[in-house]
Amino acid sequence: MKNSILAIIKKEFVRFFGDKRMAIITIFLPGVLIYAMYSIMGEGMMGRMTADEDYIYNISVVNMPQSIEPMMKNLPFRVESAAEVNENERAKITNKETDLLVVFPEDFDAAVAAYDMKTSGEMAPQIEMFYNSTKTESSEVYRMMTEAFDSYESTLANKFDVNGGEGVYDLASKEDETGMIFSMMLPMLLLIFLFSGCMSIAPEAIAGEKERGTIATLLVTPMKRSHLALGKIISLGVIALLSGLSSFLGTMLSLPKMMGTESGTIGADVYGVNEYMMLLFIILTTVLVMVAALSVISAYAKSVKEASTAIMPLMVIVMLVAFSSMLGSGAPTEWYWYVIPFYNSVQCMNSIFAFAVLPVNIVITLLSNLVYVLFLAAGLAKMFDSEKIMYL
């Protein structure tokens, strides 16, 4: 048994790794492309959301009060006085020539001093700010001025402060922040990457050999069909695992740039050997289930094209399951959820990244995945025995 399975594994490795272009495209290229794509996306999004550090904002002010002048001088703004609010001043905002137009009511200081919220039935003095939300700098300076005016308003009748000191009030640790982000995104991305890796090799290894007629040579050899099925599944699983891990590494390396946290707020260094070992076993058994399922589907197909079409419904199901990591408030704790293929793997990854692992659920997932692999391997072996399936 051992020799025959090893022979099949060796044959598949020689076929795959013998073609250097296929090996590079399948294993190395996904990780490189994902790293480049996510890094560029992250830098592009951050560039759209924040202004340059040396940018000087252009602000037009109507009826500048004396009480506000010192505050405006301490901010990195180029302030110009405007006589009144007219279409020309508004057009400068629309045409992105000016970042912000601030309009104070006449006698603002006197109106603020005379206003009493308890006794006055009139509205409080209003400051109007006109900005252009499609210009990053305009939105940024609008946010800054809103915060500045809110702070100024609090000084006029400051009865108490909330978190007004210089201490750190957010007590979330680096592990908490990393776990929250990774547990939402990485299980989804990992499952999709792993399935994509399996899709790129399984149809070619089964349906491709049927299409070329080379599988007939294997079927006439004195080898048990179960050994052939297991050899195919194990070898394809290893190749798919390498492809998935390449994509995973590309994602992990680019994630800080994509999230705008290059300073080290989040990072995979918060995870230890135990978390990585559990993740490796979950990924390995998940890949074997995927490869076994795709091999069974490919065995029914007459060609690689037909196999790729037949795989599409399973791909949709896997993608829907992958998105479950972004829903809810964490991985479920009940054991019975962890006998559902693919869903169990996503939720185990979720719990590992969130530092909320229940060992019993990890064990149930590993055992159930292995059972599914053996069941599918037995089904694939039966299909290899069927001349109607393999020779039509």
C-alpha cells in the first residue's frame, strides 16, 4: 500500500514540478500578486483619505470674530477674509480652489455672550461651514475645524471633562486589536485562496488525464483503486497547500499597508507556536477535503473545461461560507457546528485568530475533515472502478 501511494504521489510531483512555469504560476505568482495588489490598494486608499503632511489648507472666513482669531493663527491654514457669502465664494469651493468657507454671524462674540440656553427661546448662534466632500483636503479641514469649534464651545461653559487628561484610556491590547481584524478577514481570505489553489490543479490532474487518455494506463496497473485515489488526493493536497500558503503570506505581509497600520499597531507577531500549529493542521485537513471533493467532481467530467464548469456551484458555496467569518460576534461554541465541512474550518480559524480557541472544537473539526476525506477517497476509488465513468 505504502509503495503504490508513494508512486502516485511521486508521479504527480514530477508532472507538476517538472513544468517550472506551472509551478511558478501556481505557487509563487499568487502570493506576489496579492502582496502587490493589496499594498497598492492600501496606499491608494490612505492617499485618498488623508491630505499630504506639508499641505497648507486654504480657508475663506466671513465676519471673523476677535475671539476666534488666535485659534485660527495656531492652525496650519492660509486664512483669507471674505466680505460676504456669494456665488463667487461658493464656486471656489465647488471648483476646489478653496478648501473651506466659514461664515460667522455678525457680532458673533456678543451674540454668544448674550445667549442663555435655559431662558432664550431662540436658536443658538450658528457657524456655517461650506466644503467639498469630493476633495480630500476639503473634507479633512472640515473635520479639523468641526473638532476645533467643538472644543472651543466646551470652554465657554465647561462644567466637567471626559477623558480630558493625557493618559491612555483605550485599554485594548495589541493582541485584542490584531485578533479583531485578523479573525474577520483572514479566515475568509484563506478559504478562498486555498480553494483557488485546489481549483487550479485538481481538474487537470483528474479530468485532464481522462481527456488525454493517460489515466487508462494507471487503471490497468495492478494497484488498488483506493491507493490511486489516496495518492492523487495527498499529492494534489500538498501542491494546493503550497499555493494557498503563498497567497496567505502575501496577504499577511501586505495587511498592515492595506489597513494603514505600518507603525506596528497590528501584526502576526502576537501569535505563538500553538496558534500557528493549530492553524496549520486546520489548513491541511481543509485542503484535503477540498481536493477530494474537486477530484470526485472532476472524475465525472470528460474534459478540464467541463470539470471547471461543474466546480462552479461548489465554489459559490465555499465563498458564501467564507464570508461567515465576517458575520456574528465570533465563532460559535457549540460542538455540532464543527462537523459541517468548510464552515467548521472557517470558524476554527476565526477562533484561533481571536484567541478564543476551544480545543474540543479543533479536535472535532480535524476528525470530521479526515472522515470526509476518507469518504470522498472511497467514492473516488469506486469511480475509478467504473468503466462507464472513466472511459466515456
